[in-house]
Amino acid sequence: MWDVLSALIPPVVVATVFCTFIYKLLRSEMAPRTADGRPVKDASSEGNGTPVPETDQLAAAEGDTAEGGPKSTESSATDLPSGDTGSAGR
């Protein structure tokens, strides 16, 4: 019986190491990420140590236009000529 157990020890060790590697790999790949792809724990360590909600990060990113400047405070709706009420007047 001991010779059977001694023959099974090397495959069990290899299988355990392999499963541990796969477990760690999957945990690191499936970790929650921010909008720019960094893990959440890395993003929260920046600055003052408090995590920034993802909605705030997205709002800050959407606040810039393609030219790199901030959006104007006017609405982004299409400008209508004066006197035209849009779809409400139909």
C-alpha cells in the first residue's frame, strides 16, 4: 500500500501547484477594474487613499470635448431658430 501512495505523491503535488496557479491567475484577471482598465485596489491607492466612484471618473472623462477643452455650459441640443417650438408645435 505504501508503494501506491508513494507513486501518487508526485502527481498530487503537481496537480495542486497547477490548480493553485490557475486559481491565482483567474482571481487576478477577474478582479474588478476601473473604466481605464486598472484594478480597483490600484486606483484607490492613488491620491488621498479614498476610492473614487466610477461614476465620478466617467463624469470627469465625459466633461472634455474632442478638442480637449471643457464642454460649454449650454445644452448640447441642436439650436432651433427663434419662434420654432420643435416637435411640441406639430
